[in-house]
Amino acid sequence: MNEETDLRIRQTFDRLRHGSRPLTDIDQALMDAFERLMHGLSETTDGKVTIVSVCTEADVSRASYYRSPVAQAVKEILEAPQPGARNRRNCGRRYPG
């Protein structure tokens, strides 16, 4: 994982920690599990960053995951553009000019 992604994770999770809703033990377990997977330090899964792996690592049901504010935070992190990634929408298009 690169530094930019690591920073994005910390900032997103810090925003959750300091939000209006206090985090539960389940929320914290999900954040810890996601960070372990992103750092390649899985304890109970194959290390792939999937919702199932996050839930398994955190020992939390998928239903609990989706009720947690961590689900939206993880989605935000994973959908952010990665440094050096090409914009696939414009690949192969020709522009007049």
C-alpha cells in the first residue's frame, strides 16, 4: 500500500472517530480488520480486500458491517482514484483535433 492510500485511510477513519456518533466495538473491529488487510497482515483470511474478508477478519456479520458507518468509509477509500492509475473512461477514445 502506498503512502497516499495509507493517509486516506487514516483521514477517513479519523473523521469517523471524531464524528457525532460514537463508534462501537464492532466499528472499531471493522476498521482494524480493514487496515490489517490493506497492510497485507491478514490473520484469518487469504488477504484479499473484500467485504467478506473484512467481516471475517473482524469476526462480524455482513449485516452488522452494512449497518456500520465503516461500510461507507471503506467504500469511499476503495473508490478513490489510485495514484498512477489511468482513467479507463478515456482509454482508446480518439478525439478530433
